[in-house]
Amino acid sequence: MGTTTVEERWRQFFRWGPYGLLALAAVLAATTADAIAMSGTEATAAAALVAATLAVQVGWDVHRRRAPAPPEPAPEPGGGPLLLGAPGPASTVYFTVRTALAFALTWLNPFFAVHATIGYFDGPQLLPRRLVRGGLLVTAVIMAGSQSGGLPPRTPVVWVAFGGLFALNACLAIGFSHLGTREAVKAAERAATITELARANARLEQALAENAALQAQLLLQAREAGVADERRRLAAEIHDTIAQGLTGIIAQLQVVTATPDADLARVHVQRAADLARHSLGEARRSVQNLSPAALEHDPLPEALRKSVAAWSERTGITARFTVTGTEEPTHEEVAATLLRIAQEALANAERHSGATRAGVTLSYMGDEITLDVRDDGRGFDPRAVPARTTGGGFGLDGMRARAERLAGRVTLETSPGEGTAVSARVPLVHHG
């Protein structure tokens, strides 16, 4: 707001200053005409030149008002804001004619140099850069002539005074013009910096708004991905707990309905009830995202040993569990993943293979841990079955998904009549 006010004041000075200085110079010249012994002819000539100067000034003002103004004044290279518009032929002619009239008036009366001082102020605004210094020097000649007693100098002493005063005026005019140009350059640089900062702030605000929108979108996508992942986890857990439990219960009840032996029926009914209680507990733990019950009090090798023994007893399939390598404490997520894969592989062997023997091996191999489940069943051709190997879609696919969550992998080796081997390999992440 302060800069705008200063520029507006300068515009007002350039608009009305020439008139005011010309009026002041005319008044001083009229009151000093007798003191400097102006003749009637000189007075008449001075009046005519004043009228001509006034006409030139009015014509210039009319021209400036009619000329199309640029929407935003552009700074002259190396100069300040162009308060009078960009220099051109018309402004150069105006400055030249006005300065010539001022020179002629000062020749008639030194006090007319008061009007010539306007050239120091608007010369850099009206003249192209290459002509500014010449315009200032001509104005300095007029001022030096006035200060030395009038033009032309009449004695050698006056010529010396004129030379000294001209040098002084020229140095002051060019020096102040140079300082003004430097300040104008700094002001232009500051204005450009402020403009660039404003643009940078606008871009930053736009980027922040875009980042906020992107963050909201990412949060929504993360929430949706979390929901989908939780659905997959629950589906896999239900498959590994309730579905397998129900399969075992059905198998026990089928034995009960098929046997006339009451004692054997009670044994299988008890097993069905135990399976139901176990499956219910596992389902609750799955919903709460807790580790399997088998891992609550036992480490992974012992949990696998017990699970294999219970599976063998329930199915009647001979099963053997083996541990190789040095047992190490395993992260609960790794342990739960391998236990679920082993349970699923054994369930598949029970349902599909017709196996009589099975083996489960847990191997500690440095920075990896491997689980192998093998059976001597009928096997199958992997290319002849869909990718999802079980009706629920959580057989081999589910095992692979569990291993891949831990940056691991599951491989399958089988062929018709050669049994089946499932191998799961995951990184060994220690407990805690």
C-alpha cells in the first residue's frame, strides 16, 4: 500500500510539476526583468516561448491520455517502474523540444532554469536508456548557465565558473541517476521476489490441498484394504477351524451311526464333542485375532507334535513328526502360520489322498524355517485341477496366501500314484 502511494505521488508530480515550475519560473523572470535589464524584445520573446512551452506541455498531456496504456507498467531494464509509460519516439521528441525551449528561456532570463530542473526528474522516464545521460548533461548545461549568471558566459572568469558548475551539476545529475537506477533495480528485484514467493505460496497451498486429498484417498484405500484383508483372514481362519472341526465331527458321528458297539459309539461321540468344543474355542480366538490355542502354552515344535498325534489318533492314519536343526524361539505370527499350514495340509490328506501314512518335518535352517508335510496317498496331477484345490477355495491357495504374508512361499510336489508333498518356507523371525 505504501509503494502504491509513493508511485501515485510521483505520477501527480510528473503530471502537474511542469506547469507549476513553468509558472514559478515565469513569475521570477517577470519580477527580475528590470534587474537583469531585459529589453522589451526579449520580454516579448520570453512570453512567446512560455506560451510555446505551455502548448507543448498541453499537447503531451493530451497525447498521453489518448495513448493506450499497458495493463501493468513494465519496468525498464536497469530502471524502475515506468510511471509515464514506456519511452518512445513521442516522449523523446517532447523532452527534446521542451529542453530546447527551456534553454532558450534561460538564455533570455536565468530564472527560467527553474523550469528546466524538471529534466532531472523525468528524463530517465521519457528517454531511452542510451539517451538518458545526454538529456541529463543538456539539463546540467542549462542549470550551470543559470547559476553562473546567465547564458552565454561573458568573461573568462564566468566561463571558468560555468565549467565548474557544469561539472558539478553533471556529476550530481548522473550520480543521483545512477543511485536511483540501482535503487530501482533493487526495488524491482524485491518486487519480483515477492511475486515469486506469492506464486510459490500459491503452488504450496495447491500442493497441500492435493496432498490432503491424496491422503484422504490413501486413508480410504487403506481402510478398504484393511477390511478386505480382515475378511480374508477370517475366512481362512474359519476354514481352518470350523470347517475342519465340522469335518471331523461328521466323520465321528458317521462311525457312531454305523457301529452297533455301544462302547465304541460312546468313544466317537466323546471325540465329536471334544472336536466341537475345540472348534468353538478356535473360532472365538480367530475372531479376536489371537494365536491358536495349541500355541498358547507350547512352542511351535510341541504344538505341531501334539496336533499331528491328535490328527493321527482321530483319522487312524499313521503320522510321524520330526524336528531338524536347532530349535529356536519363533515369532508368534510365524508359528501360527506354520501350524495352520500343517493343519490344512493334514486335513487335505485326510479328505482327498486316501493315505495310510503321513510325515511332518519342521526344519530350522539358519535364517529360514521350513515345514514339510508328506503322505503316501494317491496323489494327483496339479495341471488337471483348478487353481483353488478345495471346495471352499482356501486349500493350497490359503496356504500360499499365509506364507506370502510373511514373505515366504509354499510349493507342491505330487503326481498320480506318488503321494503328495507340501513344503512351506518362511523367514525365521525370533520371538520378541
